[in-house]
Amino acid sequence: MQVYRVGGAIRDQLLGITSKDIDWVITGSTPEEMTAKGYRAIGKDFPVFLHPETKQEYALARTERKISRGYAGFSFNTDPKITIEQDLARRDLTINAIAQDEHGNIIDPFNGQQDIKDKVLRHVSEAFVEDPVRVLRVARFAARFHNRGFTIADETKQLIKQIADSGELNALVAERVWVEMDKALAEPDPQVFFTSLRDCGVLNTLFPEIDNLFGVPQTAKYHPEIDTGIHVMMVLKKAAELNYDNEIRFAALTHDLGKANTPADILPSHHGHEQRGVSLTRQFCKKWRVPNATTELALLTCEFHTHIHRIYELKSSTLLKLFKQTDGFRRPERFIKMTLACIADVRGRISFENEPYPQAAYACRLLEKLNALDISPVLNSGVKGQALGQAIHNFRLEYLKSIKEKAPD
């Protein structure tokens, strides 16, 4: 029985990064022996065990064979004779196919250390094409290590295109896609996840709603970058730079989906893109089973981001309607998140990267004051039923008119 530290832990160690997850592989053992030593079995598809003391995961070395389409279409062999080199051969990228034994010796049969030095994301073997999830994983690692200069090897890009041509991407399970997308959104350069997929020729297959934005023109006065796809990638990058959470980053990604469906005769204007985008965003979220909270924020941002941009121009009645439609009285935290996505939208443009955006704070300040408003005089007035709702509305509207500020010079 031999114990090896493997994968990302070794990769991160060689990169000088503190690794969050430490994975272990054991050769020369059986499930029965592991259980006898106090390890607790947790693996459903293949033998994985929790260490009796550290509770870290230990997997038996295995090989795998493709038997059907999709992520789950594999059979596994965990014979005790399987070597660490055979186990490493089933991994996706060479930089993830490195192990270290108990004596500190590095096992690197696929030259992952050299690829780390050369800053290349390269597949381990031709078996790469058997698992469509690896397409998403490569793009995610590109997003993670973009700031370190890593790029995807040309031959790996070719294999990714081969996977797309084979139809394997159609076998991807929605939940797996969302897991990878969600992880990618949390990376330092989440936009690289999508640009890498596009560079590999598969963005149109996986996320056509995003791919369709590229090449769509915008008014140069407001969008010097012109291309809508480039703008959306800049907005997503800005959301990451501002350290916003994944819900806001996803809202940044989807806020302009409606611009892909703008009638050609009104381009580069995009009148009505907000409403067109709502249906596209809803379909996108349903397809990939995006969590409810993330979906809700994306839909609100898509529909109302231009309202926040034009907040100083809105009449008090329109402002009050905005706060109601966004459920700001009950969900002020979500409203704040929407305004943060608007900040990323404004600053995700060439030459506007540091643009002041007082509209966000102004909108939130008005809502905060309205939420703090004492409506007990209305509640105690004796008005009942629907009339009470209208009385509260009128009370808030008069108060809003009294506090509404003028746009700054």
C-alpha cells in the first residue's frame, strides 16, 4: 500500500499557491483493507474513503474505460495492481497529472512540471475527448491562471473542437455545466472561461446566447469597444475586479442578452433590449438549472439596469414603481446587488473603467429612506383592504417627492 498526494495540490505547490483541496491516491490496496484500517467509504461510483483522523478523501488508484456517451459513461477498474502512473494517465491536463509520494519524490510521467514552467494547459492523452466536462474544466483553468500567463495548447484546442464535432457536448448534464460555470465565475478572470470556449469554437454550441453577442454593434459614443460581446466580457471582468459575488457576476454576464435580438434596422441602438433579454435570460437559467437566487438577480438586472443608469431622470412615481417591481421594500439587499451589477456595466467599457457612478448610491439611499419611513399614520387611519394599499402608496409617493434629490452637476 502506497499513499500519494496528487493533482491540484502538487500543481499549486509548484506554482507557489496555497492549495485549498488536497487529494490523495492509494495504490496496492483494496476496499476491504481500507475499511479494516478505519477508513470510511463514501464513493458511489468508485472507491473513495475518508481518513479516520483527518477526514480527507483518499481514492484507490483506478483506470477508466468509456462505455457510453456523457460524463457518467465510464466503467472503472480499481485493481490493486494499478500503478500511480496509470491513475495519472486518466486525468485531464498534464499540470494536474503530477503526484508526490510519502518521501517527497515527484512522479510526473506526462511532463506537467515543464508545462507549468511553459505556462501551457495541455491534455494528458487522446482519452481527453471521452469526457465532455473536460472542455469546461480546461476553460475554467484558463480563467484561473490567465493572470499567470497560461494559455491552452493548440493541440488541446483541436481536441476540444473534435469533442464538439462528435456531439458529446450535447450529452452534458445541466447540473455539471452549472457547477463548472459557477466555479469559473469565481475565478480571477471569469471572462476568459467564455472567451476560451469561443476561441476553441464551442461557445456557440454550449452557450449560444453569449456567443450571439459578439459582432453586434453598439453606439460608439457610449461604447467605444462597439462590440457587445466584448462589452459583456469587460463587464464580467470588472465585476471580478470589484470582488463581487457570483450572483452579481452572473447578472453582469447576462444583463445584455437582449442585444443579440435587436432588429437590424435600429442598430447600433438597442431600444427594448431589456425586455427581450428577460426571456433569453429566463431560458438560459432554466436550461442550466441556475439556482433561484442567482436567476432572480439576473432577471432584475436585465430588466431594470437602464432604470438605474437613468435614475436622476425618473419621476417620483416611476421611482416608486421601480422599488415595487424589484421588491426593494422586502428585499433591499438584492436591490443593492442589482445596483452593483450596474456599476460593473458602466465601468465595463473602454475609457470608462473608473467612471464615477453615483446613481447606485443614490438609488439605494432613496430606498433606504423609504424603508425607514414610518407608515403607522396610514395603518392607524382606519383605511382597510385595497384602499389601504393605495393609501400607503400615496404616502410613500409624497414622501419620495419631498426627498428626491436633483442630479449632481
